[in-house]
Amino acid sequence: MFVTTCKTRVRYAETDQMGYCYYGNYPTFFEIGRVEALRTLGVRYRDLENQGVMLPVAQLHIDYKKPVKYDEEITIETTITAFPSGTRLPFDFRILNEAGEVTTTGSAILVFASTETGRPCSAPLAVQQALKPYF
């Protein structure tokens, strides 16, 4: 299992009239976590795309536990929960507020796919090598 964290701040444009982060922004926070997790492993989305591989989301699940508010710094904890099995790469997420309380949890399954055909393909060797020490 590979776990990493990154931080961001809830911007005004991401809030509703009550000053709470709008629920539709949480998938973006998860994307930030995924991109940074892979970057920490030395795998950049841009490089994957240049090699003809994209990672569309096949499944997404979100559990909202408590709101985060405008200007609050949040921590996005991202866990790659399993070694890529063929074409799939699973992620779990937790968003914590400034007090360290879990506000949101979620999971996603991404699929390696060819940018040329749009069809699923095997996880690139670079991704497999980067994740191998954790599984």
C-alpha cells in the first residue's frame, strides 16, 4: 500500500452561498491527490499521456462526513490500495480539515487506456516498477 498527502486551501470560487465547499468540488480534490501521489512515485500524468496512455475514472464513490469551509487548509490523503491488476488502479482518499478531523472519504478506480483507441491497456512498466516496492 502506498500512502501520501498533500495540502490545498478551499478557494472562494469553490464554496456555496453558506461558505461551505460545494460538494461537486471533491472529485477535483481527489484528482489533486491522485496526480500528486503518482508524481511522488516519479510518474507524471503528462509523461503517461506522451507515451499514449490515459487514466480515465471508471468508478468514483464519495462519503461526506462534515463540511469544509472557505479558506480552510485541507489535507488530501491518497492511498493506492493495490498493485495495478491488469488495467485497473484503485485509490482511496481521506480529506482532513485543519483540526485533523476526517471530513470526507472516497475511492476511485482508474483504468489505463490507450489515447489512440480509448481501449483499456496494461499498466505501463514505469507505473508497475514505481509501485512494486509497496506491494
